[in-house]
Amino acid sequence: MEIKTTIDLAKAYRIGPWAWPGGYPLYPIFSDGEMGCWKCFKENYRNIADAVRDPSDATGFRVVALDIHWEGEDSCCGHCSARLPSAYGEVDA
């Protein structure tokens, strides 16, 4: 889900951390390409909304999408370094 406006951001927030159908984990994607955890998304929602309103904001809080990390190694939150598991785990060699 692409996030261009605060309305899009509010919709993403209401969707929550799980995709429906399927129950896959959803993560916010920041403008610098980092993924975030839902704890940071909730705690920094006001800063994120301000950054979405003003794309020139250089705070690093602008969320541009909500996406699923399908497979591969676990990632980590770009703000707090929390572990972000992929939906299907690591790719077999």
C-alpha cells in the first residue's frame, strides 16, 4: 500500500500489523528504504503524519508504504532495531 497523504497513513494505521487475508506481517517502509516495527509506528505517529504532510521534512519519519517482507533473512526496525521476521523465512539454498 502506497502512502502519499495523511488519509493513506490513517488507512494504513487502521489496517494494523497483519495483512488480510493471509495474516502476513505488514511493516511500514520509511522514505530512506528502512522498515519499521509497529511499536515505533504507533509511538511516532504524530511525527510520521507531520513528515507525510511535508515531504521535505528531513527527520526520517516519512512513511511511504506499508508492505510485506515476504522471504529472506529477518530484517530489523530502522528506528529501534527490533527483529522483523519475514513471512516465509529464509530462502533455501
